Amino acid sequence: MKAILFDTFGDEGVLRLGEAPKPELRPDDLLVRVAATGVNRADLLQRTGAYGRPNFGDSDVMGLEIAGTVVEVGERVEGFAHGDRVMGIVGGGAYAEFARIDHRSAVRIPDHVSFVDAAAIMESFVTACEAVTHLADVKPGQSILVHAAAGGVGSACVQLASALGATVYATASTALVDRVKTIGAAHVVDYRHGDFDADILALTGGAGVDAVIDFIGGDYLARNLRLLKPGGVLVQVGLMSGQAETTMPLNLVLHNHLRIIGTVMKSRTAQEKRAMTTRFVERVLPLFAASRLHPLISATYQLADAAQAHRRMKEGGGFGKIVLIVDPSVVSNPPSPYQSETTP
């Protein structure tokens, strides 16, 4: 089968389209003909050697989420059959024509959702579900600050928190402030101009927020903690700043009994990922079925152009997810209404 491979760590140029063995079906697996796959920051980290090895998890091929059609089912599989349209998070192997997924991690694609749109759902919205509903436990009427709100996961957090009835504050770049407002943010601060913490305090009348979802890290830590109301929670989802070491106002954490929770999808065990998928199905999938949530696609690329997709993600500035088209026949014409641009 065709797959994206790399023989050494490096920049986007190490990626190449080549041949890889089709995955072997295990008793609990579905074998899926991949139609499209989402590009995630973890893919860039894997390619550059951040995980210490070129393969991670379940496959020698990179890629963490798939949307496609079931072509084989394992002997212990229940609830799925040949021909089912499914999406899900995999332990590697998504940048290929075929991928295997434990059926307990697979989710049926709602009838009105295309394969391309489905490829932009799972990693973003499962992570958002975990951060917003499970870890931060955001309730109607509460307030939440979402950083990097134009990105794939950030935009999912904004949509979900808004759908749950929370007041959403967000940060984004100048060009994307208005677009983030269209997906449910009540107030969006341009993080490139001024101090977001001073702006949020002003917008909340000095009260701060009940929860912060942060993908940046570094010196954002202290600033986020100062924005939290007593009893508030900071959910740290990423480290886009690359700054792992920073200082913490520990006296503030103690005095205001704040909570700091870290979470990342890639290092989760298979059992934990299945539990996260179950929570997504229970809490979030019905909102897609009711068209209250929508995937947001920044750009699409053909599988052979994975290097361009990685370069685009590294450069930033997009609104929503980047998707690789593995099977060109599934691309809708016109493109998805949730896609902000089309690429060759």
C-alpha cells in the first residue's frame, strides 16, 4: 500500500511517498481503507525525533486519526461490519491507504458528515471533550479562556464550551480574531498586541475565569494562574512555546486552591484512549448529529504532499485542521462548507 515514510529525522523534506506492508488484522481490529487523515502537531514532533524513535505505538507509519471505510473485521469485533463508515484515533499508521483500529476506539461517522470533515473531528474534539468537559468540568454559566483558539483543538474547545453554555474568552492572531468570534467566543484578544491577561481581567471586571485551556506553556503559566478565580483549573494541553521550564506563583496556587492538570493524547494508554472515545461518543457526538458542532478545516493536501502540509502547520496562521486526502475520490465538489481554503 502507499504510505508516507521517512528514513531519518529532519525537516519536511525527509517525508516521502513509498510502499509499506498492509497492517495485519488482530482479533479486536477493524481494517479501514483510509479516505482522509488529520495532520497533528504530534506528527511534526515524531518526524523531528522528539519521541526518540521514528515509529510510535502501533505502526511504523505516522498519523494518529483516520476516516474511512471498514474492509475487514477481526474475529472478536462486535457492532461493526464491512462497509461501515468510521472515524477514530489510532496508535500510528494513518498516513497510508489502509490502517487498523481497535473497534472499541472506532466511531461511526454521522450520515451528513463527509470523510474529509470526519478526518478533522476525532483528535481535536476528543481532546476538547477531555479538556473542557472531563478535566475542567465546565458548566453552563461558567467562564473559560481558550488559548490558540484558531487551531484545530483550540477551535474545538471554543465550539464545545460555547455549546455547553459557557462564556468563552479566547486568544488568537490579528487576522483570525473575527473568525474565532463566529464559532462561539464572546471575546477574542489579539495576543500579539498588548497583554492578554490584562485584557481578560478588564473584560471580566477583574473577576477572572473559571477555567483556562492552554496550548502554549512557558511564561503563560503564571499569567494563566493569575486569571483564575478561586478554585479554578488550568488544563495544560500543549507546549507550543517550546519552553518547558518556567516559574510558578505557588503562593497563588495555595491561596486560591487552584488546580493544574496536564494532558496529552499521544502518551495515553490504549485503555485510556478508549475511555476518552467513550466520553466523546456520550457527550459530544450527539452535538455533531444535531449540527451544533462542526469540524473546521484550514486546508487539504493530497497524501503525496504531506511535506507541504507539515510545512503549513509549522508556519501556523491557519483556522482549524489540516487534512490529508488519501483517496481523492472522496473529495466533495464543492469542498466542505467548513473548509477555509483548498490546496492542490
